[in-house]
Amino acid sequence: MLDAYLIRYVLVVLARRLSEGRAGGDRGDVAEKIVIVGIFVIIAITVGGIITTAITHDATNIARNIAGAK
């Protein structure tokens, strides 16, 4: 009879701890958000580099065309 009460107690405690763990939905979100933000930063830097290179290349071609027109 004592074993049945002990098993019942352990099951109740386990169920309570599991429900508390599930209620704290913010666990683990920080690492995931850091990775996502890091990926967006890398994409932004890459796009910025591509735009800068394209603008510099076009500006150089315009300057050469103006110099050649004289």
C-alpha cells in the first residue's frame, strides 16, 4: 500500500515539474534569436558590399567616359 502512495506522489511531482517546464516558453529562444540575427547581419553586410562595389564600378566608368569625352 505504501508503494502505491509513493508511486502516486512521484507521478504528481513529475507532472507538476513537466507542466512548469512547458509553461516557461521563453527557454532556448535566446540562442535561436542570436543565430537568426547573425544570419541577417551577414546578409546585410554582403548586400552592402555588393551595392558598394556596383556603385564604385559605375562611378569609375562614368569618370572614364567623362575624361574620354574631353
